[in-house]
Amino acid sequence: MKNFTYVALDSNGKERTGMIRADSETAAVTQIKQRGLFPTTVTEGRGAKVAKKQKRIPANKAIGKKKNVANIEIKIPGLGARVKPKQLMVITRQLSTLINAGLPLLRSLQVLEKQEKNFALKKALSESGEVIQTGSTFAEALSQHPKIFSKLFINMVKAGEIGGVLDVVLARLAEFMEKAEKIKTKVKGAMVYPIVVLVMAFGILTFLMIKIVPKFREVFTDMVAGKTLPVITQLVFNTSEFIIHRFHVMIISLVTIVVIIKIIGKTSKGQLVMDILKLRLPLFGTLVRKTAVARFTRTLGTLMTPGVPVLQALTIVSETADNAVISKAVLTIHDSIKEGENMAPPLEATGVFQPIVVSMVEVGEETGELPEMLVRIADGYDEEVDAAVAGLTATIEPIMIVVLALIVGTIVIALFIPLISIIGSLS
């Protein structure tokens, strides 16, 4: 009997380490699985420290490796490209179609591997097939590629394998990713217009202040020597002077502010404060809230439909939520349900979700159709997000035009008031 140290994931996705005695590494992997864990690293030796120091590799890859052999990883530029959501969505839908057509899972992965052009995804499909050949499940194989397959994806696949409906679950996953990407694209699209207008306005104002206003300043200095210029004119001239001589200070200050915001956003408290501000932003706050609720309900409904336990589903949702406020609210709901409560009361107590969401969840719990009800809520909010994006674009357009007109108009008036005064004195 030999000692093996291991690193594994439990049913909640948390990392576990320990030591086990077995005749071989294969037997050790089997014992670990019998404990309800998914091994990510199995190393012969004593103490958990050994496992942590070793590079994490699939258990089947470790079999037959000799000790004291250098494990060198060569990275080729361009081959380590990340997998885009759209690429993963396409491969998921294709895998669902192949399995539904009666093709075995291993054969389906081999077919997809041959046609895949993304190196990272191709490698993941190849290694997943090798792990499955050793007797592991598809979910266990996917868990060895956390940068490509999220916890949501892995747990959905696990539920599909247990229920014998892997093709259906994969189809739902593809649909989920498609709708999530669609909402994300629409929200980004809503932000493009105001950003473009702001950039153009900044460019126009900078040109006026650096090139046009100084020339008028020279003319007025010569023609109204000794006279006091109007306040608005003097203000524009001073602003122009500041921009010309302190432009580098403005750029450095802007970059510094952005960097500080990024640093603060990486802390838990900073992220929470920033997400609270996002929800309270005028015009954009409503859109952010509806998008967050739609993502929460769709993710939770998608997980619960194939049979993922509600507590495990809530844990995954809290970790995959894009908004810290929603994530905190989900954890509160998780703790309340763990104590025996229904979902609707803690959902209402968070104050994040609208009454209609709470009411529909309550009805779903009473009728035993909570997953389906959550998906319906998400569909409804998707439509509201579409309407909010259209309304936001229609509202921002006139506001941006008016603001730009006011700024440019102020500059023009500031330059023409003394000009008119000069013309009047000459006449």
C-alpha cells in the first residue's frame, strides 16, 4: 500500500486536500471519487504540502510519470488564446446535436476536436476525451479546465449525466449562453453612442480651446487694450490658457483617477460600493438592475431545471454574478434556505428584487415549478432590458446634443460679445 496526497473539488466546488492509502494511483483516484470528490491532482508521497507544490495535472496524466523528471511547459505565442463565449456556445450546441443523434460522447468529442480551430478549446476537448477513457465522468473531465468551463457549465453537465439527459442540458446551456451574450451585447451597444458623442465633443472642444480661442485672445488684447473683458469671455480665455499649458496634467490626472478606480474595484468593499453606485445611476441604474436580475433568475433557473440542488445552485449563482450587491443578496437567500425557509421571504428582505419577482418566485414554490418560473422571469426581464436599451438611447441622444450645443454656444457667445462691442465702438 502506498500513500497518495490529493487535491479535489467537493460537490459545492470547494477545494479539498488530504492523503489516502492505495495500491496504485488508479485505485487512489477511484477511492477519492467514492467519497464524492472530483480529484484534480493525485501525487504519490506524504503530506498535503507535496500536492500543493506539484503542478496540477489530470490524474490520468500523472499515471506512469517518473519521479525527478522536469515538467516543462512550452508556450507558443498565439496558441494560448482564450475561448470566447460565442465559440463555447457553438461547440456546446454542436455537442448536444451529436449526442442527440445517437453518437457516443467520446466519439462526439473526437469529431468536434478535429474541426475546432481554437487551440485552447481543441486541447480541452482532447484532454477531456482522454480523461473519460480512464473511467471519469464528463463533468470531472471538464472540471480540469476551469478557465474554459465555468462552475455553472460543469454542474449543469454533472446534473445532465446523472439524469441521463446530457443532450437536453447541453442544449439549455447553449441557449443560456446565447441569451446572456445577447443581453451583454445590447447593453454594450447602448453605451457605444454616448461614449462616441463624448469623445467627439472632447475633440471639438479641445480643438476650439487650443487653436481658435487663442487667436481671438490675441485680437482682443490688441483692440481692447486697457478695457475689461466680459466675465464669460475672460472665463473662456482662462480655461483655454489652462488647457494649453496644463494639458499633460489633465491627462495624468485622468489616468490616475482611472487607475485608482480600478484598484478600488478589485477589493471586496470597493466592488460593493461601485456596484451600489451603478444601481443608483440616473438613466443607467435601471438598466443595470434589470440586467442583473435577468442574469440571476436565468442562471438559477437553468441550474435547477436539470436537478442541481437549490443550495448548490445559489452558491454557483453568487460566484458568477457580475454585481456584488446581487451576489451578497444571493448569499443571504442561501443562508435563509439552509435554515429551512422558503426562497420568497428572504428574496423580498434583500430589497434588491422587485415585488413582481418575489411574487412569481412564491407562486413557483407553491406550484412546484420554481425553475420554470425563474426562466419565465428572466425572459420577461430580457424584454424589459430591450425596451430599456431602446429608451436609454432615445433619451441620451437629445441630452448629449443639448449639452454639446450649450458648451459650444457658450464659447461662441463669449467670443462674440467683445467682438460686437468692438464693432459698435468703431461705428
